Amino acid sequence: MGHTWMLSAVCLMATSASIICGGVAGSRQNVSEVSELLVSRTEHFEEGEDVDLRCNNRTWSNTLHHIWKINISGVNCLISEAASKPRHNNCTGEKTLRNTAKGESYLYIPHFGIKDEGTYKCEEVYVGGAETDTITVFARVRPVLSTRLEHYDGQRFAVCSAARGKPEATVSWEEEWGSPEVTEKSTNNTDGTVTVESWLLLPDDITQGNLTCVASHASWTHNEFPILELSNRTDFITIVVISCAVLLIVVTAVVFSYAARKPLCKLR
């Protein structure tokens, strides 16, 4: 038992010595070797906002150089900054490197949009190590909401539309008559946005009142509720019939009046 304890103590001392020596050896090798930290993440930004994209909160006093390698739709560009070298920037869209009042470096992207979506790789070398952050960046585009009444194949549909959103919005109808027939439609637009619509079949006895659409999107902190106002279908048809009848009477009167004047002109 005593020998076992002594053996354990010797092993512990040997292990400690190994760690200390390893630490010393490591510190001596820092001049030629540095540890590298690899980070990957995804960021979403609102369309139209000015973006400050950061690797980390490390200041220039501890940093040797920054390099941003940007890939947008297969097109590469580079922005770099070093303590003893001039800046390099061959990127478009007014992307620039900036520093905060504390000396923290960040990439400034004005008026961010779908055109700026891509992969942003930040390579940073600092005293004692290096870090590479790969950031996949996406735009969020707020959809345009609207409601309308559609007539198709003798039926009426209440349509709620969330146009040109990114990512796509979610729309649905609030109704009280139960088990409605609803058709969801989604259209991918050429600019990368999506238009979604909800078509609600209206029963024949639903002729007036308000219908509420419920819309949600990643850009909003709460749901939106666009309203569709329904007019009385019977009243609408009645107005159309009366208008046509009045127009027919007026046209008939004009024709008869013109026909009655022609014989009088011949007599004169």
C-alpha cells in the first residue's frame, strides 16, 4: 500500500514536471509557431441597413494584420490591413475596414442587401496566435402585405399576399365558418425573394364583413394583421344591373330623339 502511494506521488510529480516543461518549451516556440482558432457562424442582416461585421473584439494593439476574403456568387475579392503595410481593397460596394474608438477592427458594409450575400472569411494574426472566422451572411427582406378579392371559375376567393420577402413569410386566414378550402401558393422571384399567397374559398352566404389575415416574418417581432373588407355581393350586382338599365334608357332616348329630328329636317 505504501509503495503504491509513493509510486502515485512520483507519477504525479513527473506529470507536473512534464506539463511545466511543455509549457516552457511551448513559450519558446511561440516565436515561430502560433495556435490557430477556427470559427464558423451565420449572420442575418436587414436589407438597407449599414452593417458592421466583426471577427472578434480584439484591438489593434494585439493584432498584426487583418485579411477579409469575400466570395459573393463565385466572385472573390480581398481587403487587408497590416500594422506596417498599406491597405489593400479590391472589393466593390464601398466595403471598407474601420476601427472603433477602442481600436477594434470591423468590416463596414453600407446599405446591405441581397447583392452582398456570400461567404466572408476573416483571417487575423495577433500576438500569440491566429484566428480564422468564416461567416456566411444572408439578407432579410421585409415582404409587402396586401389583401384582395378574386373571382375565378364562378367562385370567390379572399387572397392574402406577402410579396417579395426573404426568407418567405407565412400567411393564413382567420375565419369562423370552419373547415375552409385554402390554397397556398409560393413563387420564387428572380431577385431571390419569395412571394406567398393564401387563397381562401368564400362560401356563397359570406357576402359582407371583414376577414383578417395573419402574417409572420423573420424581420418582425410580432405578427401583422391585414384586413380584407367584403362588400355585399347582392348589392353589387343590383348596382350593376341598375346602372346598365339606366345607360340603356339614356341611349334609347338619344336614338329616338335623333330619329325624330331627321324627318323634320327633310320637311324644311
